[in-house]
Amino acid sequence: MGRRRGEVQIIIDILDISLREVKFTHLMYKANLSYSTLRKYLSTMSKQGLIIKVCNDEGSMVYHATEKGKRVLDRLKEVQYVLSV
């Protein structure tokens, strides 16, 4: 059985998936998180300015990584790379 993901990996996954607009349910399935766990992370990440909830052209509510979120994602991936070498 595989190892459980840590919080940093979950944040990386959420930001990576949300580089393009994504609905809550799609984000939940792609990130492989429960409803309540994803809500907790999205709430925290929204307060930190890493992700925003917007209405897209079709009238659906979607999540999207902010510029700050994209910068944080890049830095976290750099750290992940350095630690894996």
C-alpha cells in the first residue's frame, strides 16, 4: 500500500489542478480528496490568497489559482525537486 500524502503534496495537487478553471467536484475527484477535506483546504488557501472562486462564462462556480498561488506552486515544486535528488 502507498504512503499517505502530506499537506504540502495536497496543496501542490490542488494548485496544479486549479491552474485551469475547475469545478469543485472535478477538483475533488482529480485531487482524490473527500468533500470535507477539500473544503478545509480551499477555505485556508482562499484566505491565503492562493486560490479564488469565480463564476465562469457558463455561469458555473469554478476555482482558479491566483498569481500568488502559481508562484507558491512553482516554489513548492522547486523544493520538492531539490529534496528528491
